[in-house]
Amino acid sequence: MSRKRKPLPQEPVEADIESLTHEGRGLAHIDGKAVFVDGALAGERVRFRYTRLQRRFDEGTVVEVLRAAPERVEPKCPHFGVCGGCSLQHMDTTAQIRMKQASLADVFARIGKVAPERWLDPLVAGHWGYRRKARLGVRHVLKKGRTLVGFRERGNAYLADLTRCEVLHPAVGERLRILAETVDSLSIRDQVPQIEVSMGDGPCVLVFRAMQTPSAADVEALLSLAGREGFHVYLQEGGVETIRPLPGQGIDLHYKLPRHEIRIEFQPNDFTQVNLELNRLMVDRALELLDVQPDDAVLDLFCGLGNFTLPLARQATSVVGVEGEAGLVARAESNAARNGIGNARFYTANLDGELDLQPWMRERFTRALLDPPRSGALQVLDCLPRLGVERILYVSCNPATLARDADRLVNGLGYKLRAAGVMDMFPHTAHVESMALFERET
């Protein structure tokens, strides 16, 4: 027998915000029950409206700030609070990065039972217009009589009605309405669920996902968009293998790492960091911390397109890059050749699987760089001391799995956590990117 859902209170409620969660939500207690409040900051007194009632906790959103925290600022985006793309625009950017560093320290202590010997200064770049990779939702909404393009609303699956986006690169962020109007004009407007944005140092590529073949008039409309706005337009009518440029629209996407004289080319669907300027700072710091010498052999696991591998090869005697996706490995090899790098080798391997028979497992390495997905790198850690690795630089997009893996490296394998710090790859969100340096005493 199902229980009746309790109705939401209709009147706003006042509360003191005690702290912030790792997701950037304010935490209050009402009659002893936790309430997570979107748009609130620690130390504030707010009036909020309930949005969801759960058995163990409730959720709400701020309707009025009665006592503001010192770090509160006016959000730049008019859609903040409705759009789910950002969660922290109401917080000063310096306070945002402090919150992320505190979050990393907390999970290190709680999950990893470790602490770094020193904290690195946070890596920060521009806070606006930084995002060069994105997946934009597309939907024709009958009630509005038009098509919407952008991100989902906070807390639900509906697309937010956006006119612009302040964190997307301006080439796209200032043209959301133009994209929506273009889709609206297509005969297949109900068959275009998303637009992929992909951009390096050059023009922007837009990949229109089409569930139905566009008509000749549709193609002309997309080509007209490209010509007017400076986009390069691609279509995807099936899996990623079907991505293709419209006639005359193909382009070599690329980005540069100027300090290392590296140019990396990529496909629209390839993984690249969303924040190009921060990526450059990240690569520089990774090489600085690894302190690669001319006689070092380096292992780069989860190497992707060679974002770290190729700069490392400029300093080391040899570098081996390993990646699970064969297409990325092929493009990493091509990038090495185009950059005149002959001391980097690449292998395709499932780094969550059995590795003992891999050819590179018979080699010796002095340094290793790990840049795993959110699931972390636990499966590869035990092989590192066997391969002779003395120093490890771990780049993480998930503090919880980094902390778990730090526990294994420090408390299980005898490495020291020499340094750690956060990187503001996604300003105005609670997403935490970080890096950590591990070293084994010889």
C-alpha cells in the first residue's frame, strides 16, 4: 500500500544557513530535519520555498535573502536560479575556489584518511565565456510556440528558456536564440534533440543531432547559419561514426600548448577539456610537479589525445601513453607525428581490466601521470610500484575517487602525498577538478 505524498508547504519559511554542501547548496535544519536550499550561502538568513519533501531530508530554493553573507555577489546571468548549468554565480569567485579546496580537504580526510604535506595554490583562469565544449538540449515547446536551445532547468528535465549563457564561449553563448530560431525553421525541428558544441583555438563546430534526414531546404538553412555566424556545421544522424560536415564545412579542430610548442588536433566528439586556458595552466603545473628529467621514462595512463603525453615527451627520454579508446589512440599517434615527436608510443588497453599481458607492463618507468574518468584509477594503482614508478601526478575530476585512490597509494603502497590542490576548470559550478602529487621514498 503506497503512502500519500505529503503536500508541499505553500508559504515560504525562514531559516539560518549553517554550512554549504559539496554541491554548493545551503544546509539548514527545520524542526531537526535537514533542508538543502539552492541559492543560499553559509551564515545567511533566508526565506525559502520548499521544492521537495523526502523521508530523511527536504529541499528548497531561496526566495529572499534576509541577511547576506560577505561573499554574496549579484549573479551575472539573468537566468541564474532557473538554469541548472551553474549553481554558484551568487558566490564571489575567490570564495568558490576556497569552498572547492575545503571540499577536497574534507574527502581526503574522510575517505582517504590522508592529508597533503602542502597545499598548492589554486589554478584559476577566466570566469566567464570559458566553456568550449557543451551538449545543448533542443526542444520545440508547443505552449511557447517556439524552440528552446540550452541547458535544463535546475531540478527537473525541462529545458530552460535561455536568451544567452555567460559561461559558454561568446561565439555560442550570445547566439542561443539564433540557434533556436534556426532549428525552428527546419522541417525536422522535432527531430533535433541536441547540438554538440566543440571548439579549440579556431572557429566553433556545431554538431546537430538529427533523428531524421534533413531536407535540402534544411541543409540550406544550416549552411546559411554557418555563413552568417561563423560556425562550422556538422550533422549526426546515428552513432558518433555518422558525424560528418555539411558541404564545405569541414575544419581541423585544434588547440595549442604554446609553452611546449604543441598543436593538438581533435574530432568534434573527442574528449577535450572545456576550459582551454585552464587546461594550459594545468599542463604546465603537471610537468612542473613531475619534474621530468632527460633520462626519465614516463607512463601516461588515460592519455586521451596526448594532452599531457606530448609535452612530457619534450622533456623525457621516452613516454608511453595508454588509453581505452582506439580512436583517441590513433589521433594521439597522429598528433605526435605532426609535432615531430618520435619518443612517444601509444597503446590501446582497458585500464579497468587485466593488464599483466600488456607489452608496456614489461618496461620500467620512473614517472607516471594518471588522468582517469570520474570512476578513478584504482585498478591500475598496484602495478605502479612494480613498474618502478617513483613519482605520480594524479589529475582528478572527482574528489571522492581521488581520495579513495590516495588511500591505496599512501596507506597501501607506501607513497607519500606530497602536494595537492584544486583547479577551477568549471567556475560558477560546484564541480571540483584537482591534482595530487605522490612520491615514493627510495
